[in-house]
Amino acid sequence: MRADFPVVLDACVLAEAAVSDLFLRLSEAPRLLLPRWSEAIWAETRRTWVEKFGWEESLADSRMLAATGFFPEAMIKGFEHLIPQCENHPKDRHVLAAAIHSKTDTIVTFNVRDFKQEALAPWEITAVHPANYLKVLFDHDQAAVTNALHSMASKADRSVPELLGRLAWFVKPFSEYVSAEFASDLPDISPRAWRR
């Protein structure tokens, strides 16, 4: 079932490879969401990949260009004048400003604490943890999410339960939720076991 739910994907979500892969797959036709981001969000994502995760710059650039090239309509521009009006955590004000400017009422972020309700309420915007938003998408269209999980598992040469175990590093409530629906156990996959 196609759905056009626009969401701003924060840098912390885009930087986590498996989680961002799932969100981007769910943004492809027949899509469940419309991703939104800005150059500032991608610059922060790239810094995380290179400076924190130790990626080669060429790999970071390739992944970033692939996503932005596939979803050119996702780029938000011209929001900077709104940053001084935002009252959430200073380092994430550009994210809220981008959401306001693009009239996107949902920000998906691991850093929900940086988007206090009192700062979002005047703009009628909500910040949601990716695990919770993925659960919403799964409830909306279980088949589409399941197909995306199967595709990711196949590409990684893994089973879907193993992939859910990998996703559980960051979105455990979602992995547990889906595993319960599938009536399967959620394996405990360590980073070393995943890399084999």
C-alpha cells in the first residue's frame, strides 16, 4: 500500500548503515515514506562516517551521492533563516528549521532528547525514534516492510531473523516487534559474528 508520509531523516539515522538502508528501501516505489534532508544533514552524516567510523572519504562520498541522486526531490533548501527561531538543542536547530520550511511534521532521529516537545509544539512537529517509526510503517503495510527486510537479508547473504538481530543493535524494539509477528526468536548477533 503506497503512502506518502514525509519525514526528515536526521544525520544519526542516515549514518547507521542498516537502519538508513531500510528507510531508503521503504522510500522506493511503492513507497511508504518520502525522505527529506538537507546539505547540512548530509555534511554531518559524512563527518560521522569519516571521523567516527573511519570510512574512506571516497566511500562516504559514494554512499551520499547515491542517496541524494536517487531521491533528488528530498533535498530541503532555503531554511537557514528559520534557525534563529528554533529553540531545540543548538546543534540540531538546522534539522528543525528544515522540517518547518518543508512543512514536514515528523523528524526521525535517535536523538529525540534534543527535540523537546516544548520546542516542537509551536510548529506542530514531532520527533520520533526510528524504532518506533519503523513499527508504525510495519503496522501500516507489513508486506512492504517484510519485502524490504527480505531484500536486505538476501543482499547480505543472511536470513531475515539474522538481519533483525543486526538491526536490533540500534532499533531493538522494532526487531522484537517484527520477530514476535513472525513468531520467531530474535538472535543475538554480535558485530564480529555479523562480519564473519
